[in-house]
Amino acid sequence: MARTMFPDDPVQAQKDWDRTYAALAAPRPRTITVLRGRLLRLSARLVCHPFWSTAAGRSPAARVELQQVARDREHGEETSP
């Protein structure tokens, strides 16, 4: 599959979303309300990003690929397109 060139801001938002979700899923998080609010804001930022109205972003696979690209960058496994 060809790699989609994502703008940096949705990739960073996805990385932040993943970290926030992991913190919320941790046993007995102390700031549940804060984490839930952050997760909602990040979700809105991701869903409303203008990239999804472009030809590359219209594919349902693009959203899954964004998650993979964010995970790769989080773990330092950045691949070239």
C-alpha cells in the first residue's frame, strides 16, 4: 500500500490521542474528567481536520494509516514514503 503523506498536525494529534487514551485506560487514573475532556477535544480536532476532505483523505484506509504512522513515529520507526 502506498504511504499517504499526512500533515504533521493530525499525526501529532493522533499521537496525543493515543497517549491520552492509554493514560485513561491505566488502573485508577486520578484525572478521569481531565483526560476524558482532552480525549474529546483531540477526537474533534482529528475528525474536523481539512485533510479528510482531500482526495488522499477520503479513503477509509487513510484513517487507519494515520494511526499506524503516528505509532511508528512515536516509537521512532519512521519510514520514508
